[in-house]
Amino acid sequence: MLDPEVVAVHGQEVRRGSVVVASLLMLRTPGYGYGLLEALADAGFAVEANTLYPLLRRLEKQGLLVSEWNTDESRPRKFYRTSAAGEELATELLREWTALGRSLEALDRGTVPPTTEGGAP
Amino acid sequence: MTLTDRYVAATLRSIPVDKRDDIDRELRASITDAVDARVESGSDPAEAEERVLTELGDPARLAAEYSERPLYLIGPELYLDWRRLLSVLLWIAPIPGVVVLVLDVLDGASAISALGSGIWTAGTVALHIAFWTTVVFAVLERTGASVANPTGVWTVDRLPQVDDSRRVPLSDTVFTVAIYVFLFVFLILQRTYSGFRSDDGSAIAILDPDLWSFWIPALLVLLVLSAVFEVVLYAIGGWTISMAVINTVLSLLFTLPVIWLAASDELFNPDYLVAAFGEATDSASAASTAVIVVVALVAVWDIGEGWVKALRDRGTHAC
């Protein structure tokens, strides 16, 4: 029987990093902290608010997002948008993610011969 | 003042001033957004606020995330060095403990009290070693990492060479720190354990008691700084020009006053010289000369070693 705690730990490891890709892809249309949090949750990326908000600032500092204060509405909000560099990174990461997924599926189907080179016959 | 005000204030407290305004506005807006969403789906406003803030968690942790501060004292990069150095340095601690124990026994104290003061001394020295080593590493963790790793990318060029002579051997560090501990303990104990007593039964100090007004405390501080320097040197892993400069300054700050005090016959306690050698004039000049020669030679060696290694390492680095 699988220990749910073990499943949770490994699941988290697999999902780690997906939030960055998802955020960069989603913020092609400008979005603000809480809105993005909700949108990510709806899209199946459960992320804690206390992880996402600092992450957005970090990505901005790295030049992957640009931000702008929108004061048109009654509540001023900081809107983030994916920069050209962020777009480039997102494309790169998405390609890597897809390739990983394909490789895992291939492993699962058994279409990739197991590596025995240098190992036991 | 609302819960949100208190939460935001607690978060901003440990965030650099120039980022506070922006984070303040953004965090407030995010919290209000989340509370409104809960209220819209039928929650009580006060309860919603409490839930939202609870989910955001400890404000100190959030602030650390915002300012990218580590949430640990010594990270995995330095932890092994810290543990290795500390576990060896701690072997120094029993030595002054045994010295005190033996001196107490020689002084006629009971076995129990001698054992007690021996253990207490060893414990105190161990505590100091552990504390200062940890402080140095914790500071390096927060400042040194970015200096040692300015590009952020690890390459195989950075692999330490196993027999690299640039690496400060642990035995060097332990030996030098042990000498500083000995000198420190000597400066403290020479007051009471010189082996001679005056007629009224009080102990005769080896060094001039007047020196306690400034010079001995100053030398004690310098010894602690020198020991800390050795730990930093080990943690950095090799001599650099700036380390050689600091070493020179520390060495001169210790050596010059000692030579000056010895040369002007202010180092030794005349009463002690009379008690030990029968007179205070010739023995003073002999003892002072010996101190000057030894201290000067050690200083020349110490300063020279730093510069030779720093310059040589710069040469190998450039190649």
C-alpha cells in the first residue's frame, strides 16, 4: 500500500518548477498576484500564496517579468507581464517539460530499451 | 489597527527600506483580494481575514522569501566545513582544563575542587570555540557566499584539488588556534599560578599587574580576534592579499606592544623576578631579551608566511 505522505513528497518534487513555467505562460496577458493565484489553481497548479508572491518579484528582478501599477480601478494593483526574455525562457522550459513527458511515456510503454551498457547483463 | 495592518507591518519589519512601499501596497492588495473573494462566497469578513492571513503563514518567513534571505544559520555549502573544523577545534578545550586541574592540585586544592575548576575551564573554552566558529560561519553564509561565488554557476574548475597546497590544512588551523588559547589562558592564569607567593600568602603575578589597566585586556582581545581570523582563513580555504594584510595588522598589533613593553622593562613583575631569580635587574633584561627575540621571530614568520602563500597562490591562480 502506498504511503500517502511519500506520494505527497514525490508529487511535490515533480510539480516543483512547473509553477514558474505556468506563471510565465499565463502572464502573457497581464495579471496581478491574487488573480494569478486563482487562475493557476483553476488550471490545476496548486501553489501557496506565500510562495507565489515572492516568486513573482524574483522573476521580475531577473527580468523575466515586467510590472506596472494599475491605478485605474478603486484598488491599485501591481500587474505583471511576461517580458521578451521571459517568453524565451517559457518556450525553452515548455519544450524541456514536454520532452521529459514524452521520454517518461516512452519508458512507461517500454519502447526504450533499458540501458545495460556497462551494467549487469 | 486591523489584523492585516499588523500582519503587513510584521512582514515589512525585516525587508530593506527601499522595497517596503512597493511590497506594502502589493501585499495589502493581495490580502484584500483574497478576503473579498472569501466574503463573496459567503464567509464572515473577520473570519475570512483570519483565514487568509493564516494561510499566508509566519510573516517572518514571508519576509525572508521576499528578501531572499536564507532560513538557516549555516547552509549545505558550508555545513561540512563548519562541522569538520569545529569537531577538531573542540579537542583543544580539554587542554587548558587539564592545565588548570594540575595547577590547582599543585596549589593544594582538594581533588574535587581541582576537578571542578578543570571541567569548568574546559567547558568555557569549548563554549567559546563553538560560539565563535559558528558566528564566523553564519556571517560567511550571509556575506561570503556571494563573494566566493560571484557568477553563480558552478563549473568543474571550482572543484577543490585534493592535494592543493592552497587549501589551509586543518592541522595548521588547529595548531595556531591552540597556541592562541594557550596564550590566552596563560595571561589569565599567570596572576594566580606563578608558583610563588608573597609573605602575606597572596600569589605573585608573573607579568606586571599594572598592565591589567590596558595592555593585558587589549592583548586578550587581539588573541580572540587572531583565533577568529584563523577560523575565517580555514573557511575561505586559502590566503589572499587582503587576508595577508589583515594578518600583518593583527600580528603587528600584538607584537609591537609586547616588544615595546619588554624593551622598557614594563612587562615582568619585579616582585616575581626577585622571588624566582633573587634579583630583578639582570633577570629582567635576560627575560625581556628572550621575549623580544621569540616574539619578533614568530611575528616575522607569521607575517612572512601569509604574504608568501598569498602571492604564490595569486601566481598559480593567474596561470
